[in-house]
Amino acid sequence: MKRIFMDTNVVIDFLANRQPFALDSAKLFDIALDGKAKIFISAVSYNNIYYILRQSVPGATTIKLLEELADMTEITDVTDSVIRQSLKSDFKDYEDAIQYYCALSIPKLDFIVTRNTRDFKKSKLPVLTPSEALAALKN
């Protein structure tokens, strides 16, 4: 079973049905639900997802979506170490640094999935777009 870390933007694409990105994101979740992959999401993503979804979806519905998301994924803790490494990193975007160091904390992680691969240029892990991740999971 592949172990993948999903960046916030990919999760929002799926939950908010953002086109044209939602389909590939949904396929990744389908693969996970079929037991062929395990999706990890940073705990910090939940507040960001809530903030974005809440702009177009009622609060109770947003919470329900987040509960379902939590049932489908593994939540990765944002630890003291993750924060300290992120503060010292040379990432241009602090939130991306947190995502990256959360991903690094997951044993035997196969890759990070994001639409913004350029934000993870110096990653020690493979960084794939959703379509690249789908191709990798089919092999």
C-alpha cells in the first residue's frame, strides 16, 4: 500500500469540487478508499480547509465534510519539531514548510501530492501532481 501526503490545495479541490482539478483529487481518494493507498493530511490543513470551505458552504456542512475527511485519512501532528524546522527552512511559504516537515515525519512515505510542485523544489521526497500520483499508483 502506497503512503501519500496530500497538500491542502488537493484536498480543497476535492471537497469544494474545484474544476478542473477535482476529478484527479477524487480519484486519489477513491484509490485510498479501495485500500490501495493511505492518505496523510497535516493537522494544520483542517483549519485552512475549514476557512476556505466555510466561504461557500454552511458551517455545519463544512464540519460534516471534515469529519468524513478525518475518517478517510490519517491526520499528521504538527509538532514542536515540525514548527522549529519550518521556521529555520528556506521555504518561501511558511505553510508549505509546515506541510513538508509534517510529511517528512511520516515513516515510509512514498510521495507528496500537490498542485504546486515548484513550492517543494528542495524536497527529499518525490513531489507529484495529482495526475502524476494517479499514474504512479496505477503502476
